[in-house]
Amino acid sequence: MSALKWQGWLVGLVGVAGLLVFAPLGLYVWASGGDGPAATPPPPDVRVTACRVDPASRRVVAAVEARGTGSYVVTVEFRDREPPAPGARTARALIAVPGLTPAAPAQAEAIGPVWPPSTTPWCGIASATRTAPGSGG
């Protein structure tokens, strides 16, 4: 094989190695998303009714109640204090509260991360998206 052909293979292998190293890093930076859009307040008919640490698993459990009609997809946020520290990352869980009727509120539980024993968790609604009844989505 000529030296020029080996150089072509070498450039190709270095390119593949660069993709294997830098593609996951690029995906991580892209998925981090920076600050993101400003948070919208949750609707008044979705709220956290209880926030506790399960004694067996040490995971945070948030009880969520929703009222109205349709269904909600709710993002529950878990922090170690109510006002978040500047730049602090929080744990989140996504739950669905389907089939709401005006007659009775629906309840669901969001399971959060394993919680350290020395801190008290705070649970809150980060966002909630309502789907009207009969919209199929």
C-alpha cells in the first residue's frame, strides 16, 4: 500500500475516534439546556398535598392532587429547600393524572430520588400541561 493510502485511513480513523469522544460530550452539553425558558406557574387546580421520605427506600414521595376535567401531565420538582439556590440543579419526576371529572379530585404519587437522611425535602409543581377531554392526546 502506498503512503498516501495509509494517510487516508489514518485521517478516517482519527475522525471516527474524535466522533466517539466528542459526540457524547456535545450531547451532554446540548441536553443540559442552560437556563431554558422561564418557568410558567402551575395551574391552580394542580397541587402537591404531601411530601415525605419513604422509610424503606429513602426515596422522596410527593402526593399530587388535580381537579377539573381532562387530564394533566405534571412535572414535580424535589429540592432541599423552597427557594432554590442560584444555579442549583433539582430532581424532577413526570407523572400523568388521567381521566379527571369535576365530581372528585384525582390523586397520583411522584417518586423522587433517594434522599439524604439529614435534610428535609421540598416538593412542588414545576409545570403542568392540561389535555382536554376527548382530544386523544
